[in-house]
Amino acid sequence: MPLVTTDGERTWGGRTLEDRRAQRRERLLDAGYALLGDSGAAQVTVRGVCRAARLTERYFYESFDDREALLVAVHARVADEARTAIAAAVAAGPSEPVARATAAVEAFVKLLEDDPRRGRVLLSEVFADQRLARAGVDMIPAFALLLAEQIAGIFGTLPEGPDALDGQLTSVALVGALAHLFSAWLDGTLEVSRERLVAHAVALIVAAGPVSSR
């Protein structure tokens, strides 16, 4: 039976209606993530997500307009986890620029290693659904900015280093290249050690830094 708080808001088991809605949304996101990460976008259906989350379709449409909206939300949550991990590694890492870039790459690779489903959501399934593809494109600027900051840190004080526009162009190109590199490593196409992968990714960032149109 619902109770009424002093400000007139009803609660169930000590939780407000908004709390319960947020909890249901998280359950749906968790179910969507598991299905998308384990089986791919083609296997994600409203009915399947509701069954996995143990919620009715009524509650699905309380949080999402359609299946594609859920897929995009799952992708956004994983992308935010990745950005947060990379930013934290850079902030806590060494001040030396190349070492800082290494810390950023290692943080991303660890995120993928800890749960390879993240890699599938971020890197592979974006090619399996039109809305996910759009979400993948929309994600590029944020990750490119992280790369651009690393490039600027490594080469910004050198006369031959890239200007701001060169850094932006290079970082956007690198996001695509690194995404394919990590995806191939995750699916086993590239059989290399984690250490070799990280070293090569950092080498690409360092090598691309001086690229300039001037």
C-alpha cells in the first residue's frame, strides 16, 4: 500500500514513483545490454527484453518509444562508461604525454577485457542497425576530443606539431582506425597480446600526431 510523504509524494516500500520508474528503466537497459552484447542487435526484441527484465511491455514503453530507442540508450550507456574510464585514467596518470596516452589506451582495453560485450555494443553492432550506426557516428566527436587532447599534449609545444584543426582531423581519423583495430582484436581476427595491442595503438597516436597540412 502506498504511503504519502510530508510533501505529498506517494512512496512504495520507501521508493517514489520516479525511483521505481528509474529502477525499471535500468532493468530494461541491463536486459537490452545482455541481449545486444551476447546475441547482437537482430536478436533484441521488445518482447525478449521485457521477458529478460521480468517486466510487461507497458513498462517498456514507459521508458522507451521503441526497440531502437532502447538500443541507442544501451549504446550511450556503454560509451559513457568508456569515456569516463579513459578520462579518469588520464587524470590520474603520469604527466609525461606518451605515458598518459598509454594510460588512456590501457583503460579502454581493460574495459573491453573486463566485459567483451562492451566491445560488441560499441564497435561491432553499430554496423547491424541503422539507428545504432547513427549513434556510433554521434559518438565520434567525444572520443575524438579525448584523442585530440592526447595529440596536443604530445606535440603541442613542438614547431612541427599539428595545429588545432590538424589535431581534430587526425583524431577523428584515428577513432575509426582504432575502433576497427580493437574490434578485430576482440573477435580474434588479430591474434596479438594485450601488451602488443596497447603498444601499437599508442604508436599510432604518436605517429599520427605530427601530421600537418601546413
